[in-house]
Amino acid sequence: MKTAIVIGATGLVGSFITLNLLDDIRYEKVKVFVRNSLGIKHQKLEENIVDFDKLDEWKNKLTGDEIFSALGTTIKKAGSKENQYKIDFTYQYGVAKAASENKVRSYLLVSSLGANYKSGNFYLRMKGNLDEKVQQLNFEKIRLFRPSILVGLRSEKRQAESLGIKIAGIVTSIIPALKKYKPIYASKVAEAIINSANQLSQEKIRIYDSDEIINLI
């Protein structure tokens, strides 16, 4: 059985990844690294409350078989582009690099549809930069997931996002060619990511857009 590492375990996709891993008999331990407690107890759960600005103090604990990276925030919640970049890029890349140095074999990242380091959009460029950088790390398996708008219950309300989900759902049902933009349930993304982690493929790097993620379920 395997040991999984999760960062972003309190987020929308990360919380589903964590719960699914705890229920998966293929994993004997699930190590989460969080700023605030998940508030749950489980015999397989190892919860580490950490300061992501002080990675050097706990990076030696990033050991296991697979790391699932689902950390992220919005610019509204972060307060500035600088803070969002620190959370979405700097923290995630730092953890990924430390895990690769600790010989973790597989890395699975929740990115974003449209991620591109050449994009004129700040968010998509930031996500694309991370996608590019982690592919250069020394993991045996790297899987990047680029879901469309995520559907699921969040701790905070996002009215613009809710409207976007409705509009995107209507548009993609009318125009099949745009199906990769169809909103996708966070729970399904989490399920697909874990399924991908357990595939026997020897392919080192694979990127999944939203419509391809569904095929993993």
C-alpha cells in the first residue's frame, strides 16, 4: 500500500481528493500539509499544520509515493496579484521541488483550463508557468489536470462564478465543439486524478483537459 501527500486539502478539489484517498484501500497513509486543521479524525490521516513561508522547517516530511497538489486561491481572497502568485505558484512549486528531492515518485497537479505561460491573462500565465516548471522536476510520473469551471459547494459565495457555470452549461450543451469548457464537478475531478495516479502507464508526462478528465472516471 502507498503513502499519499496532499497540499490544498481544505480546498474544493483537494478536500475531495483527501476524503477519497482516506477511503481507498490502496493507500495506508494520507499526509496533509495545511495552514488550518481539517477538523476530521481518521486512522490513516497524518495532519501537519505548517507555515508555507517556512518550507525549510518541514520539507523533510514530504515523503511518500505520490503528491497531490491542489493549492490555490482567488485574487479577491488573496488581496493582490502578488499574494495570489505566492500561493498558487511559489508555494506549490517549492513543495513540488522538495518532494522530488525526497524521491516522491509521482506528482499530480490541479491546474486550470487554458493554462499557458505565454498567455496575456495573469491567472492563466501563472498556472502555465507552474505547469512548465514542474515538468522539469525529477518525478517518475507527472500528471497535470486542467479542469473547466469547477462545480461544488464552497465555503465562500462566488456570485460571478455561479453565473458563469450556468452560462457555460447552456453554451456547451448547444455547441458540442466547446465541450471541454463544460463545467465539471470537483468530486469528479478528484476521482479522475486518483484513478490516473493508479494507472500503470509508463508515460512520464500527461496533460488532461476537462473533457479528457471525464474519460478517467
